[in-house]
Amino acid sequence: MADFIYSPPGSAQGATRILVKPNLGYPKGPPVTVGMSVLSQVLQGLRQASPQAEILVVEGVCSKLSLADIAGKNGLYDILDKGMVVLDADTLPCVAYPNLSPQPVRYSEMWAPKLLQEVDCRISVSAFKITSLKKQPLVSATLKNLYGLFPRAKYKARSAHSRGQLHRPSVPQILQDIYFSIGHLFDGGVADCSQKFISKDWRPDVGTGVEIGHVVWGHDLLAIDRRACQLAQEPVANYLDPIEQLRQAG
């Protein structure tokens, strides 16, 4: 962990615009959200790869607080340089991304920021979390982190602060649609496994942290999430095998 130096994907080299999606949806520090030390290393690595790039830090929160308030509380602004901008995903123009899965679960297309099409490189930077839904463990890492990019106005259910529609029929199943609509566009990811967050129920901001002392990064979100589960000594996330099978079939 102390030796973590981020190596960006090739698409970041000489890029004009880079999108970074951190896990910062809640006004709490790690392990509920990504640690600023890890995120800072990622941003520094991207800056070294592309000194002139505009780096866009994009998140959509799951809280009554605004992204600006959460970013300030968590110390995000302290690690940004002049070429880095924070954007609230819920305020961005969205377009429909086709679901390229050979077997869509629920959505034939999904709406997400048009900005994903307008950058040269996309990186997901997540915490590593275990919650429980319907008595089944749910892993949140670099793929689940992409939930924050979807507009709450379109995907809300009972609560206006969350994206409840993306929990039906289940999160692992919807993650298939997410991967094949926007997940496949991501050039790489980073899972902050300094600690793993364990919740006794569905709440992703109420629980305990357990030291792990690792950071996992690479070019393939599925491979990153699988390795993070292994290092955390947790069962492999149940969404991984179905998505990988579909990817091979497609």
C-alpha cells in the first residue's frame, strides 16, 4: 500500500481529456469511500502521463448532500491541480448507450453522461465494499462504482437520493447491463483495498472496516474486481462469471 504508484493505461498517454469516476457518493471517508491517498496517486499518475490533459473527476452522489459538499468534506479539492475539474454526473447531458450484451437483463439501452464519448480515457476508482441484499453478499468495486454515473432523475425509485431502479431484478443482474452499456468503455480501474468495508445489511455507509493493505489496478474492470475479492479473502463476486461468459460469447 505504501509503495503504490499508479501506472495509467496507454490511452492516458498524451490524452486531451480524461474522465475519472471515484467512489465518493457519501459524506464519509474510507472505507465507505475511496481514500484520498489512493485517488491522489491515480491523479498524479494520469497527470504524468498527460501533463496538458483536462482531468474530469465525475461522480453522482447517493446522499442528501451535494457533490460539492461531499468533495469538500472528504478532502477532494486538496488533491486537485489547476487542470482538474469536479463534475456532478446528475447535472451532465445524457445519451442512450446501447446494451451490447447478447442477453440483456432489463435494459436494451442505458442513459449515462454523453461525456463518456467525449474523453480519451476513462478510469473507475473504487473502494472495496461488501453489503447484503436479499440475504446475498454484494461486492462493490470498480464495476459497481459506475452506478454513480447514471442519472437519479431517470433511475430513482422510492428515494430520490438513490438509483433504486438499478436494483431490480437484482444488482448482480443489472451489472451485466451496465458492463455491456458503459462498463466496456472504461480503459482501466483501481480498487482501493487498503481496507474492506463490511456492512451487516444493505446500507453501504454503515459498517466496519477491516485492514487489507493492498491496491489493485489494471485495464480490465472484471479482472480487477476478481483480484480484489481474492486479496480481501472474500468469495468471488457473483456477477463476474456471468459477465465474463457473456463477454466470451459476444
